[in-house]
Amino acid sequence: MHRDSTGSAAQWTGRIISAVVVLALLADAVSILMFPPSMQAKFAATGFPDATAPMLGMILLICTIAYATPRTAVVGAILLTGFLGGAICTHFRLGEIGSPPQIISLVLGACVWGALYLRDERVRSLFAANSLTAEARRDLPQTGAF
């Protein structure tokens, strides 16, 4: 019984973290789609043409919805990882190493996967399978071929 309550607590923690991430990303997507003057200034600073705002906003919106949907959450997490990695890279290219947007993107990306790990047994089993494979490799006799 204790194990079930721990699993349930982990799932609820994952759901709460996911909800915070989804709300933050939806707010960002909406702000890009609405394209207020403050967002226009950010686009100008990063070198993105204003005409790319609707497409970037839609990409972020679709990736976030995919992540929020349990059936497509893993695909959404992969897509969000790419999107957030692109944001980190953009600021790196501008010489803004360790800037708040980079740190926020990094934290959001870690939360995407951490929350998914907590709320989805399939993701946990992938990590468990990988560690078992590493243990199995240690038990193999060393031939010196590699």
C-alpha cells in the first residue's frame, strides 16, 4: 500500500510540475501570437524578422498541446526540447551566456522531462531499462576486442 501512495504522490507531483510548465509555455505562445511591442523588441534584439512570430507562436502552441496531452506527451517533450534548445542557442549566439532567458529555457526543459518521468510509467521504464542494460554489460566477460 505504501508503494501505491508513493507512486501516486510522484504522479501528482509530475502533473503539478507539468501544469506549471504548460501554463508558462502557453503564456509565452500567446504573447508571441499577440506580438505586443515588448515582444517586437525581443524579436528585433534576437534578429528574427517580425514575420516569423506567428509561425513560432504556433509551433510553441502545438508542441505544448502535444506535451499536455497524455497520449502524445513524449512526442511533445521531444519537440519542446528542440524548441527550448533553439532558444538557448539563439541567446548563446548573441553572447548572452547564462542570461535569464537561457536559464529559464534550461529549467523549463528539465522540468518537462522531470515531470514526465514522475507522471508516466513508460518514461520511467525507459530509464530503468537503460540502467539494467548497463548492469548487464558489466557482467559480460571482457574479451579485449574493443
